[in-house]
Amino acid sequence: MGKIVIDESRCKACYLCIDECPKKLIKKSEKTNKLGDHLVEFCDPNNECLGCAMCATRCPDLAICEVYKG
């Protein structure tokens, strides 16, 4: 069971991580940044995250600051 940590202060809502996640565990959040864009959130109720770090590798702003493998 893997897990990621998202630094909301770095997220610019580009959503590249959403497309990159092979399990589709990252989604738009209800929270918004200073510009009013919806941030992203990690949602893994069934513990499906592989800890593959593809999302972190794709993020241009290093907003996915920690990746844990299960």
C-alpha cells in the first residue's frame, strides 16, 4: 500500500499528475489556490497506490513531495 503527500502551496493545478497516475487515484479537490484553481488530492480508499512515483516525476512544480511504497 503506497501513499503520496501533496504540497498544496506548490500545486498550480496543471492536473498532469491526474493523467499520469496508473490507478487514477489523484483527483481535483474542492480546495482552491490563490488564483481560484482547484488543487489536486490523493484519494485511495482501497489502498491501490503502487508507490510508483510516476505522478511525482511528472509534476513540474515538485508539489508531490513524498512518495511511499507499500
